[in-house]
Amino acid sequence: MQIKMSNQVDSSVYADAIAIRRAVFVQEQHIDETLEIDTVTPATWHYVLYDDQKQAVATARVTPSDQWTGHVQRVATLKAARGQGYARQLLQRIAANGLSRGWRQLVLGAQVTAQGFYTQLGYQPQGRPFMEAGLRHQTMILTLS
């Protein structure tokens, strides 16, 4: 298992992240591709986890919200690779990197169906659920320490 990250949209990591997001969000969840594949800034870091066969299987992206907060988005694992702990490992790496950057928290909008997964990782719900891309989401915050 290996985790790579890049903030370059012309990198192979970004291409792998987009391929996973298309498979999960566009094809599997039927989210409109124009909503899913959006523009990003150089401050956005794309993470991709590669399994032992060097296949890209999970992804997430992180953008600083402010000096103390990272905004995690587009967490996805290919269907065939779910249940292996890949997303957990990816999010743990993101948290460790956030700590090294001096961030105090990570914030994400979890699909309500995945809220329990994030709770197990220490994220706490905040506020009321909201709709995004036709799916119910819940804001969740992880305090980094």
C-alpha cells in the first residue's frame, strides 16, 4: 500500500483521483459530472491510495479553509476495494499531514450514509444535515491534537 499526493492537475495522481471519483460519484451514485469534476486551486492537495498491486483504489482531496482548518472533500473508494480499510488509512494520513501543517481541525461534508464511518474516526457532527448534489450530507469536524 502506498499513498501519493499532488497539487498539480497534470499529474498522474490527479488523473487517478479523477478516475476514482468518476467511478464512484458519477457512475455509481449518478452525480452529474459537471458537479463532480470542478476546478481546483494549487492549494488543493489530491491524495490517492494505491493497493499492493499498485492500483489506485481510494482518493480524497484537501484544501485549507483558513490557517487552522483543512477542508476534506471527495473521499471515495472503488466498490471492489471497499472494506479493506483504505479510506481509513487515507484519512489518517490526511490528519497527520494536517497536524504537521499546524492545522487544528479537519472539516468535511459526509454523505449521511457514511456518517458512522467518520464518527469511528473521531469526526463529530455539527449543525443540521444539508443537501449537496442531490444527497443528504452532514458537516463533521475532527479536532487534531
